[in-house]
Amino acid sequence: MMDCEALMTLYGLKTCDTCRKAIKALPGVTFVDVRADGVPADVLARAHAHFGTKLVNTASTTWRGLSEAERARDPLALLAEHPALMKRPLIVADDGQMYLGWGKDVQAALVA
């Protein structure tokens, strides 16, 4: 289990209920709104290398609105253009460890 006072950055949407739950459970987490501020390219590349296709939320309204040609594009380019396509939240601990989503596994790893 991580010390929940550890420095972490949570990438998500301020309107996302799941992100709000994670923020509430993680005191001191730094929140970055991906729609307003985006995700740094290096963080996005590391997350894609770590999580692969799981990083793209294919159940989202944004995904359903894309054409087949757009869906076939490079995932990193798609996420840079449509940050709301990213599965949320993406949590990056100060030690570089990354977590995706707010399932029981992530909660167990991060919440004391």
C-alpha cells in the first residue's frame, strides 16, 4: 500500500464522477483536467507503453462519435486530439508508478 500523502498526479476530468471519488480518497493529489490542460506527451507515451489499448476508453461517447478512419489512427495522436478518450483516472505516483481507473485493485494499492 502506498502512503496516501505521497505526491501523486491524477489526470482526469473535473466532471467525471470516478475522478471525483479518486480525488476525495487521495488527499494531497494534484489534479490535472485533461480537457483544459492536456496530458504531457511523455506521460501519455509512458502510459500507452504501460497500459496499451486499455488507455483508450472505447465505451466513451467521444469514441462512439468517431469515424472508423479516426478510430484507426495512432492512439497517442487520438488522445492528444481528444483527451476525453483517455480512460480515467490516470494516476502517476512520484516514483513513476502508474495506475489506470479506480477499480478495487487501484484503490487497494493507493488508499491506506
